[in-house]
Amino acid sequence: MLSLHTAINGELHAYNLKEMLAEAEAIVPTVSPAEALEMMRSAEVLTLDVREPFETEKTGMIKGAINIPRGLLELTADTDGPHYDPTFEKHRIVLVYCTAGFRSTAVPRSSGH
């Protein structure tokens, strides 16, 4: 079994992938495709594809979405960082998608949204 370790309040905790996904799903709202389409009509919504470029080249992207691979997201969303992208304004709702849901579920905790 794959497990990852993280320090919480100075204590080391082990998580397997299933536990990490369940924890993230408990705090990240999920919307239906119909709800997502309705949300995307607003200028206040940023649609973010966190797949790798080779994935988007194969299958395309949702019209109007921007692609920032999950591994580069913190660099792009950090307002104090040299690679900050102003499309990540804090007041915007970020609608995130990927292939299976794990990468998109983990985004809000790591990006501050």
C-alpha cells in the first residue's frame, strides 16, 4: 500500500491515497456538469484544467479554460511569487477539472482557493 507522510502540529501522520482523496472530497465542493456549465457563464469563474499538456493535446479542453498542470499550480497561484498569474484573483471562483478527479480535488488546499 502506498502511503504518504505529513507533519501535523509536529506529529507525523501516514496517509494512503484513498484516505487523502476522502479527506479532500469532504472539504471540496463537487458540482454536476449542468451546474458547472451554469457557473461558467459568469465572469467571476475561472475554469482551470490541471492536466498535463500531453493530456490536453490528446483530448482538448473546455472552451474558455486555462491549462496549468497540477505540479505548477502553486507557483502560478502564489500572489507573492515571481510566476504569479493575475487570473487567480482571490475573489474569483475556481472551477477545476482533470481526468479522474484526484488532481482537481487536491487543488483548493494547495492554491489558497
